[in-house]
Amino acid sequence: MALKILRASQAQQATGLPRSSFYSQVTKGLLPPSVQLGPRSVGWVESEINAVNAARILGKTDEEIKSLVMRLVKDRVHLAEGAANV
């Protein structure tokens, strides 16, 4: 399975949020935090952004979305390991 990393502008576009709202939602735990790509670059896991978008479409509450985000971040290790073992 290939993991796709989105840069900030792509992740913002995928959510439909302007920059300040995007980062505010990350801070509040309503969007997953970024992953470090290098010393001065970060990105977002596309599947995590898609999962949050799907939860929003389904009308999940902010508390449900926070729980989803925490689970997604916790599962990053397993997701990456699965992709690396292909």
C-alpha cells in the first residue's frame, strides 16, 4: 500500500479550509498533526485527512472527530510498517 503525503496547501485544499482555520483545527485536535519530512518540511498523511473529511460528511461531532484523530495518529506506526513491508 502506498502512503501519500500532502503538503500544507494540498491538505488545506482537501479540507476546504483556509490556512488559519486549518492550523486552528490541527491545534484543537480536529485534524491530525503533520509528519516531519525533513529538517524544514512537514506534510499530512492523505488517508488521515480523507478519514476526517469522511467523518465530517457523516456529521460526526467534534468530540467524535477528536477521538478519530487520536486513533489515526496512534495507528500511524502500524500503517507505515504495513506499507514498508510490501
